[in-house]
Amino acid sequence: MMPLTSEEVPKHQHDVNLGGVQMVAGPRTKKPLQIVEPSPAWASTFVALAQQIRDALGDRALAVEHVGSTSVPGLPAKDVIDIDLVVADPGDEAAYVGCLEKAGFIFYFRDLSQGAYQHRFFGRDGPPCLGQLARLRARLPGGCAPLRLSGLAAH
């Protein structure tokens, strides 16, 4: 199934009630995620993805942060880069969804269950042998701050 464009999203929302989660793209085949040894490539992969996001969105990307376990040097993790993207209004999908799709991100779902936070979730696939390369969460400034694991590296 091809991912939907931002123009098609309102016409193709899945009629599934998942407690405030609205599926946008159809179900995808998932490869099992495994914890792997730390990779020095995680940091450079994030830098490249962050630049692609900034190039796509310009000043609409208020912040692009590497979060989750791959952001901690030396920590074994799932081989998927987690990214937090801060936009002025995640509900204003016309301002950023199409640009992220053109940059290769797939809009998977919107989480409306967290009230004012209005998170949107995207994925980016890598080569078929690798499966998912990145997960991206679009959120409000100051809303539900990202999980910061950098302090764990010292312990």
C-alpha cells in the first residue's frame, strides 16, 4: 500500500477507535526489533536525518532532537533512530506533513488522546534488509518533553 499524501489523509482515515489514536497510513509489515550493540553510525545517521527534516521544513522545524536509546553513546538499543520534532502547531498538518512526506517520511498516525499535545507520528524506512530506519514524533513546543537518556550514559 502506498502512503497517503497530506491531501488524501482526511479522505482515508481508518475508522478505528484506538483511544484517540487515528491511523493515517495503512498497516505495515514490521520486522522484529532487536536490541543490538551500540553503533557509532547512530549519531551521524541522526545528523543526516535532522538536516533532511530542517531542509524540508525550514523555520517550521522549531527543534529537531535525537531522543531515545540510540542517542546515548555506548548503550545497546533497537537499531531505529528516534527523533523529536517540535512544530508550532501539530494540528496544522498542512504546514508540515506534505514536506515530511516529500522528504521520505510516512505519516502513520495522530495521537489525539493526550489532549493539547496533539502528537503526530511518522516513520522512515531504510533498505529492505534493515527495516525501519527512524521514528519521528511531531509535538508542540514545551509539550510532553522528549525522553532524555543522556544522563544514563554516566551510570
